[in-house]
Amino acid sequence: MQQQRVYVVDDDQGMLDSTVWLLESVGLQAIPYTSGQAFLDNYSETLPACVLLDIRMPGMGGLAVQDALRERGSQLPIIFVSAHADVPIVVRAFRGGAVDFIEKPYNEQLLLDSVQRALRLNQRPSASSPQTAEVQERLTQLTSRERDVLLPLVQGYSNREIAEQLGVSVKTVDLYRSRVMKRMQATSLPALVGMAIGVGLIEPFKLQAR
């Protein structure tokens, strides 16, 4: 059986080394690159693989690398990692076909689980996938007020802006936001945005301007 490989693209050498060590500790072949261009010049799609791609890098950033891969017709699943995640960036990443978006510093098991899912994929899950059905089921469990908070939240509005829209206090929005995250089983805002896009709750091309 061919060893599965993970391309790790990150300009932070310390983060790169620790991620490579983590992946190799579970038997994966980790191939490191410190720049997006170096990765694009050397990657191959002849073996099962996925890409762990940092968003912010000198020169060519992660989103630009994603665009370049799409232009080449690449089918490599992409997992973005970033310490600087805001909703427009997350939505653009998912709109471009990313399979996950993980915030730094990441939980090691969360990252490994995401990599294993990505390696099983040739493309993003379809709308009829079991994962999407699970998210739909969680949505039905939200109260009307929780849904009122969920929609502007994944569109990129701040808690204060949501409070103004709903005519409630910021503290109340904080409470409902916490409940939404728990009911949706979302470990982060990027994860929640990914769910919303996956089930068609929000239109990726209509974002709150920043």
C-alpha cells in the first residue's frame, strides 16, 4: 500500500517542524515547504495526498496557492490553518473548495482527524453527505433566537452589530452565541462558517464588508 502523504506549507519553521513530527508519528509521510511557490513547483498528484496550507505567508499566501491549484485543475484536498481567521477569509477558503479551516494553535487530534478525512476525499462532500445531514439536524434543534444570532454571525457581523440588529444587549448575544456553538458542535467560528456554507445557509459571495 502506498504511504499517504501530507504537504505542509508554512513559513513558520517551528510550526512546520512540529506539524511534520506530529504527522510522521502516526505513519503519514509529511513533506514540508516554507513557501507557497516552492510547494507549487514540486508537488505531485500521483499519490494519495492532501495539503495543510497556512493562510498568511510572505510572497504567495495560502489563498493564492489555492487559486493556483484550482487553475491547474488540482484535486488535492486543502486544509487551511491560520492564527488570523476572519469570516471573509474563511468563506473565501471554503468557496474555493477547502475541506477544513483550523485555527492556530491547533488541537493535535483535531488536526489529525481533519487530515484523515481529507485523505479520504477527492472533492468536497456533496449536499447529500451524512455529514451535511448531521449539520441539518443540529440546525433544527436551534431556537428561533439562536437562529437569529447564527445567520449574522456566520456572515461576519460582530457581536455588537448583531446586538444592534436584534435590539438586545451584547451580553445577550454573547450568551446566544455560546449556545449556538454548543448546539452546532462547532469548535471555532471557522468551523461554524464551514457548516453554514456546506448546508447552503449562507451565500459565500455575499459577505459583510470589512
